Amino acid sequence: MSFIEQIDKTRLPKHVAVIMDGNGRWAKKQGKDRLEGHSQGAVRAREIVDAANKIGVKYITLYAFSIENWQRPDSEVRGLMALLSKSIVSQFADLIKYNMRLLTIGDNSMLPADVREDIEDACAKSAQNTGLNVIIALSYGSRYEIVNAAKSLLKKYAAEPFDIDSLSEKDIADHLYTAQIPDPELLIRTSGEVRISNFLLWQISYSELYFTDVLWPDFGEEEFYKAIVDYQHRERRFGKTSQQISQ
């Protein structure tokens, strides 16, 4: 039986986050340039978005480019930015066709102007779509995000009296990039690395974590469904209580 046949669509995670890792190692194993690995990774990202949409996941967040990635060689960064822009432009028609909404989290001000314009245009034109929310984490770092949330709160209350003891988790969450997005129930990381890498540190407090040795360019539709089935076999625990997974 295939993994998709094992999925209970009444108990899907509403939000799946993915650390797409292993493009460079895949390229090295194939004897190819690193950018070829990223290009194959972009193809895989599209396949996984389609897989999520097919089974009815409502949100998928893809960790595409971290704050730390700006430290990579200039040629690789330029290639990644060009690939990002090309992917968004070439796939925009399908985004609209399948009623998907594109969003980004991260500091887009760091992106090249042409890339930023392409992204903002696609986000604006898909804003009214009501299907799968495709969230791209770009120029993103979770510690950076939390620091910016703290700055926003300090600025908000700088000119008015404020009871520091009344500050709540919701106040902080409301100032994160993901303020209008539910926390992920499932986080997937490929390539055999077993760490979070500064990704959604606040938001994944109670997420189920799924690690696989499969490199991202080899992580196909069936691998994604395998992760969903694994998630559905778990019993979710929230400190004092536990429950069978039932979103």
C-alpha cells in the first residue's frame, strides 16, 4: 500500500514546515555544480507543494534562504536569487490556477530589488486565493525575528504607560512574521541533519519533528506522504495532557 493510501485526511496537520536541506551534497554526489543541486531542489519544492495541496494541507512553509546564507560565496547567492525569481515567475500561473496564496516571512529588504518586486507582485496578486498557503522563508532567521518582535514592542510602548507584567506570549507572537499564520504541527528536515538551524524557534514549541536521511532533491511526493503517515501515528503531548492527533 502506498503512503498516500494510508493517510487519514480527517487528521492532517494544518501547517507543515520544511527545512529543505541537502542540495549541495546531492550535487556533489552527482558530480555537478552546487547550483544544479539548488535547481533540482526547486523542482522538488514545487512537487511537495503540489503534494500538500493534493491531500488538503492548509499551510506549508519552506525554508528557502536563511539570514546566514548571505555569507555564502557571491556567485552562489546570485545564482540562488536568480533561481528564486525564475521559479516564482514561471510558476505564478499555476499558483493562481490552483487557488494557492503566496506569502513570505523574513527580511525582504535584504533581497535584490528585482527579486523583491517579483515576490511582492506574486504575493499581492494571489492574496485573495483561499486554497493552500505557500509560505517561503527568505532572508529568515528566527533569532532575528524574535529580536525584531521585541524592538517592535518596545517602540509600541515607548510613548505610553505600560505594565511590564501584563506582557504575554500572545503579545510577542503578534509581532512575529507569522502573526497571522498558525504554528506548524509538523516540521520536516531532510538530509540526515538533526537540528533546527534557527528556523521558527518560537513557533515549533509543540511541533512534531520528523528527520530523514533523504537529501532534499530526492525527497519526492511519496517521502512527503511517509512523513504525514508518521505524524498521524504519534500521540501529541502538551505538558499536562496528551491526545491522539486530530486537527
